Amino acid sequence: MARGRSSSGRPTIRDVAERAQVSVATVSRILSGSYTAPPETQERVMKAVEALDYVVNANARSLNARSGLVAVVVNDITSPFFMNVASGVEEQAMADGRVCIVCSTQGVPERELSVIELLRARGVEAVILVGGMAEGEQHLGQLAAAAEALDRAGARMVLCGRSWAGPDAPIDVVESDVEGGAFAATNHLLSAGHTRVAHLAGPHEFSVARQRLHGYERALRAYGIEPDPALIASSDMTRETGYAAARTLLTGTDATAVFCANDMSAAGAVAAARDLGRSVPDDVSVVGFDDIPLAEDVYPGLTTVHVPQQELGRSATRLALHRRAGDPPRRHVMLGSHIVVRQSVAPPARLSGKGTP
Amino acid sequence: MARGRSSSGRPTIRDVAERAQVSVATVSRILSGSYTAPPETQERVMKAVEALDYVVNANARSLNARSGLVAVVVNDITSPFFMNVASGVEEQAMADGRVCIVCSTQGVPERELSVIELLRARGVEAVILVGGMAEGEQHLGQLAAAAEALDRAGARMVLCGRSWAGPDAPIDVVESDVEGGAFAATNHLLSAGHTRVAHLAGPHEFSVARQRLHGYERALRAYGIEPDPALIASSDMTRETGYAAARTLLTGTDATAVFCANDMSAAGAVAAARDLGRSVPDDVSVVGFDDIPLAEDVYPGLTTVHVPQQELGRSATRLALHRRAGDPPRRHVMLGSHIVVRQSVAPPARLSGKGTP
DNA sequence: CCCGTCACTGTAAACGTTTCCATGAACGTT
DNA sequence: AACGTTCATGGAAACGTTTACAGTGACGGG
């Protein structure tokens, strides 16, 4: 039952019109709610729609009207940080009457461009780029070109939780104060009495990783300590590589504290410490970054820098969607971040030994 | 630079044709790679495409050709379990030359239907439904209708990691052996010597939650123990509700072990135990379900039932995409699950006291 | 009684593709 | 020399909508 008149496939607006004994124009008008038809006709059309189980062909519609699509592009669909930001985008998009879809580059930086192109082909109204590691000279150029192309098509692209590595950003950017957060985190360790504070850095090509490194170094210097390259290891911000890097850091150096580039690698560092028979926080203190839900479940609870993930997403979406005539072409939003104290930090063993009577 | 000839918006195929001095048909043919044009023309067209920064309008294309879109629908975009399954879908979809998008119902069960409708409107080729709590009589009926409508449009819908609650499924289903897993998990606790094994169940409307409950009860009975309703609490499988439910379970009963409906609520249970001053596993044993990455980071490492999340997604996608003429209309794939032993289970305190000399 | 207004509806032209069919040229076969 | 084949191309008809424009009656004011 409920088959359309057309030879095959979905019923079309013509089938509905035929069945309801009106013209396609009338059906279109009623369905898009663009005006008030007399209840009698309205009903006839609705009945036909019901009977045929008709849905508009959104692709055909997009030929004339706006698509109503907002897309989030993430590097890895399983990363809690990215997906928390994405859920913020989703929320705001829905509030603005749009539909949100999530696409992934599957960890391949170059794919970022092809995904954007694909979205442009689909006529999305906004592309929110969250995270993303590829920040080479050439890639940035192509990104700028892609943004311009989107612009021409009436769509907006905004960088979210990631900063533009070049001189001035050709697109909107929403980020949190990463360097300030890193400074605060390192400072937290220093003021607990640590002097040998290591940093488990992220990939150097990644601007937010560099910012964390800078914040770390700045905090050390503010304490009169010159950063020691031996205390800086590098991971790609996953649990596994964090584990490995932390392990060498803890065995090869006299570090009593580690500031990690993100919570994921911090979880790896905690596991590494445990496997080496070092207690956290008694033998070694650990601080993370991001404040993903995991941070609360790791034992001991991870002291970390809170990044307002949902708000990052919401804000980026607002920027993309709410554009008024007078707005400056490029906008930049900087959200604050603050430290969340849990149980993974304590004074260094020697000091705490000295400190107690 | 690089502006199209049209008044505004993106350049069209006509602009390209004009610039390359060929017909639109030729351009279309060359771009879709449907035949081999002489290199000279080929080059002219490519140059024009480049110069105008042209991308096809995928919506217009979808009017005639297939869309190449595969969609995953999840309940909550921030759930690790769902997103791991989704990444499996993504992988397989890409392998089959399709593009994968993720949509969320944002925790609102009814929204599932509207999202499916929206996807139908976009002409997707496959809809993979992962998770999803709404399984009322009426909802299932509507789901079946939606599946039929998709079918008519030449698209496939498959249920993934979730079973059809009614008599026989009107659509393809891929699931893991949930009841068997629950049986094994409970059995693991029983054979460690526990007799007061509690169950932190999921919502009863949710078929996979019911299956876990059944497996739990079956294991108890196999040990000659009649399930005690007092030992069964309920959460909605989040960390927070798991925490609350576990807390009442641990204070109000003499349970020495808890089998949790999923790892998330198990993490809550572990936290509750800790906050009550009960050590895991010495005072209380905990077993989870799913084996999400978190299970490894919780302390102590969570003994849990491994569900092949990626494979679930891959398999569902294959089912949707690889359909041959002779295939039965409805298929059902059941993947195995097995227990992963970590550190959250030990013999009950009394027994272990008795057991040692 | 005429005419402007109004509410409702239909016709047809976009929108940007793909693809069927036709055309003409070059070329090897009989 | 007449003829099929192949190749490269163009014209035009779909695909399923939306929407500008035009048309129909009905109605009420002059």
C-alpha cells in the first residue's frame, strides 16, 4: 500500500498534486507553509501526503532555497573533546532551526579540504572546523581559498578550538585562552613546590600544542626557572603515545610533576606512573588539559584546565549563523579557561617530607 | 579573482562550459569521468574548472544520480560507545566509496523518526541506526514504516547494536550477543565466590538493557540462586545516574559485587564505592559492559564484556551496501562478545579471608 | 452595473545537473 | 564508392522543487 504513482522510487510532489486534485504549486505552497490555504484544500493535500508517504526531495529543494545545513568537521569522531565541542554546535544549530551533521577527516589532515569541498557541493550554510592538525603553509593557503569559495556561495566557515597559525586570520575564529590555561596549570605545579616540572607536549605542527608549550615555558621563567629541554617529551595526544612518552620521561629524568598537553595523554601518563610503581600524586603529580569527562573517572581525579567545549561550539555556530549587515568581515572570540583542582597534584615527595614535622 | 560568470553565488557547469568553449554535456561527462575525452579538450575543461574554482552542485547531481551518502544516527554524539560504532560505519562506508555523515537525535527518542525522514529527504543510500532507546509499540511501527519508505526510495536501513523488540524484524539487524555477554559477566562474579551479586540495570524500555538483565538472571539461576529484586537497581546508563543507583545499592544492601549495564554506569559505581570508603575490588567487585576505552583508564581497570564496536558498525554498513539479487529480504548478524578481565573483580572479602590459610 | 480588491489557484520558468539521442567527421571494410 | 564503426560533441529532455506571474471568481464600494 501507499505506493506513489510514479513508475518507481519515491513519490513526487506531482503525485501528491494529482491525488489531491490541485496543482503542484499549491502543494508546494502548503507544504512549505508559505501562506494560508483554505482548510478544505489544506486537508486534501495533507491526506494525499499521508497516503503516499511523501517527503520533499531536499536536494531538489536546495536548488532554489537554502539548505539549512550546518556541518561540523572533526579529525576523529571518537575523541571526547571534539565531540563535546560538536554537541555544542549541534545545540546551537538546532536552536537556530538548522540541521547539524558531523563529518570526519578520519585523522588524515589533507582530507580536511576534500571534506570541505564536499560540503560546499552540498550547499551547507556553515562549516565549523574543530581541531585539525594540518597547519602547514600550503594547507593554510588552501584553507583560506576554501573559505573564500564558501563565502562566494553564501556560506561561512569558522575555526573552533584551534587558532589560525598565520599572521591574520582570513576567517572567523573561536578559541579558548590556551596559553593562559597552560600558564595557570604549570603555575599550579610550581606553587605546590615542584621545581622539576616536565611537559608532555603535543605535536609541534599543531598550534594549540605550541601554545601549551609556550604557556608552560612562560610560567617556568616567571618562577626563575629556565626550561630544560630534557624535561619536554612529545606525544600525539593519544593515550597510547602519552603512555610511552611519560614512561621515558619518568624513568629517564628526575621530574616530579608532568603537565600534559591534554587529558588523554595525561591518562596515559597516570597509567605509566602506576606501571612504574610510582604513586600519583604522592610520587609524581600530573596535570591535564581540556577537562573531558574522563578526567573525573581517572584515578586519582585529574587536575586539569577546563576548556568550555560546548560553549566553544555554540559560540562558533552563532558566529557563523548570526551575521548582520554591519558586522566586521572577520571576527575573533576568545573564551576564558580555568583550572579545575582534583586529586592528581600534591607537593613533591622531598618537600612534603621536609614540610611535615 | 576566480569569479564565476553568473550574477552571484557559485559558478555553474554552464560557466565552465562557456569558458572552455564546449557544451555542458561535455563538461559533465569529463567531470564525472564517464568516458575518455581527447586530452586536449580534457585539459581545456580542467583549466576552466580550476580558474572558476568550480565544484559540482551535489544536490543537483542527486536529482539524477545516486547520492553516495551513508548516515549514522546516534542518540548522543558524546557517547564513546556510539561513536566507536560510528567510526566503524565510517570506515566501511569510505571503503565502499561513500561519504559518511553522523546525525544525532540529541537524546530525544521521538526525534529519531524526524531525523530519518530528513535523511530520506536528502536521498541517503543507507541509514544505520545505532543505539536508540525508543522502543514502544507505536514507535516500532513508525520505524517499520520509515524503513519501508526508505526501501521504496532504494535506500536501506539497518539496526546496529540494538535488537528489534517485536516478533520478527522488518529490517536488517546487526547486534552482539548481549545476553550471552551478561551471562558470562555474572558468571565471572559468581565463580569468584560472590553470592550477593547486584545488577545496575539500564532503562527497561531499552531492549539491550533487558537482555543484560536476562543474562544476569539466567546466570544466577544456573548457580541455583534466585534473583533478588532488592539487588536490582536501575539507571539510564550514564555516569551520574550510575553513581546514584550504585550508592543506594551499596548502602542499602549486602551486595558484594555489581554487574553494571555498561561501562559508563560502572565508572559511576566505582566512584560511588570509593566515596563510600569501599575499596574496589577488595570490598566490592564491579563488572561493566561494552569495553569502551574508558574501561582501561578507570582505576582499578574495569573487568568488562567486550563488544566489538567497530565491527558492529562495519558489518551493519556492509549489510546495507552490499546487497545482491539473491539475498534474503531481511538479514540478521550476531557477533560474539567475550569478557575482558582487568582488576575490578576479586573474591568477596569474607571468602578470601576464609580461603587463605 | 462597472471595476478594483482580494483570496485562491494554476502555468511555466527557473535551479544545475545527467544522459539519451542525434550529428558529423574520420576511418577502415567490402 | 558505398557503407558500417567509432569517436567527439552538442541539443534537449529529464530530475523534483520553488516562485514569479497570471488568471479566476467573488465581493463590495462607487
